[in-house]
Amino acid sequence: MKSMTFRSALTSAALAASLLASGLASAAEPIIPPPPAPIVPPACRHWDKIVFKITDAKLAGQFKLIPNDPYDIKVQDNPKRVVDLKGRVLGFLNGPGKTYDPYDRAKVEIIDVEYALDCSLVGMLTPPPIELPK
């Protein structure tokens, strides 16, 4: 009976020694934090340069433009959507929140459209495009 008590005490001491040793060993190792999550930049910003002219003198005068002279606007765009270019031009000229006469679309002529992508960090900080009412 005494040997059982001695044996269980020996086993307990060995177990405690191994736990203490493993605890000391892990405490001695430097604690390395997990790596930070990678910084994934948002998608590039897509810009359109729309070159246009207003063919109607009355409509051009409303915007203080010269009829049949080429002008351009630069607008931020979603490349995954179909864009109503004449609507974008009229919406830009009328200002945010204002509507335009749908018949004015025939008085706008699109000459050219150029595209640009801005994937720089500065481009990521610009506000998202404003969706114009349809």
C-alpha cells in the first residue's frame, strides 16, 4: 500500500515537472503575433471624358455655351453598366438634383469618349460617383 502511494506521488511529481518544463519553455519563446490582414485596395476608379457639342442655339444659351463648339466633361463611371452619354452630359450641365427635358437629348451630339483608369491610392480616396436620376 505504501508503494502505491509512493508510485502515485512519483507520477504526480513527474507530471508536474513536465508541465513546468513545458510552461517554462513556452514562456521563454518570443510571442509572435499573427500577421496583419493584407491591405487589398478597392477596385480602380473608371473615368469617362465625354466630348460633345450642343447643336441647338437656345439650349446652348441656357448653359451659357456656344452652339456647335466642342466641349468635354470628365465623369466618374461604373464600367459594368451601360451609360446614357447624352443623359450624363445633360445631367452634368443641369446640375445635381435637376431634371432635363428628354427632347433635349436630340440636341446633344457626342463627338468622342475617352476612358481612364485610376488605380493609385489618391484615386481610391476620391468620393464614389454620384448616380444621376433616370
